[in-house]
Amino acid sequence: MIYLGRPGRPMPPTHHPMRPPRPPMQQPPKPSATQSILNQFRDAEGNLDMDKITTTAQQVGQLYGQVSPLITKFIKR
């Protein structure tokens, strides 16, 4: 049974009285979007893989060549 006029138990300290409290855990910063994209083009040792970059650029160029005529038809309407 709870009595309203009676004080409750004191709360125990959340840290040791002789040690300062620990700062809250901080998450490591997230890499920027540019760094995240560049990480896709790194080899196992962490170096930029120029062959992979060149191949991807060629594929993007080919895709643009295939899609751009379709896009220009819709834009001219």
C-alpha cells in the first residue's frame, strides 16, 4: 500500500561517486555520398580500381546513347 505523505526511497546514483560519469556513446561519422560512391570502385587493398572506373564509364555512355533518343521524343512533345 502506498501512503501519499511518506517519502519514497532515495534513488541510487547512476554512476560511482568517485568516478565522473561516462559521456554518451557516439556513432562514428557516416561517409559522405562521394566517399560512399568511390568505395564501390576500390580494390581489395583499398586502392582505386581504374579498370572498374573505366568499364563503368563506358557502360554509362552506352546507356545514355540508348536512352537519350527516347527521352528527346518525350521532351519535344
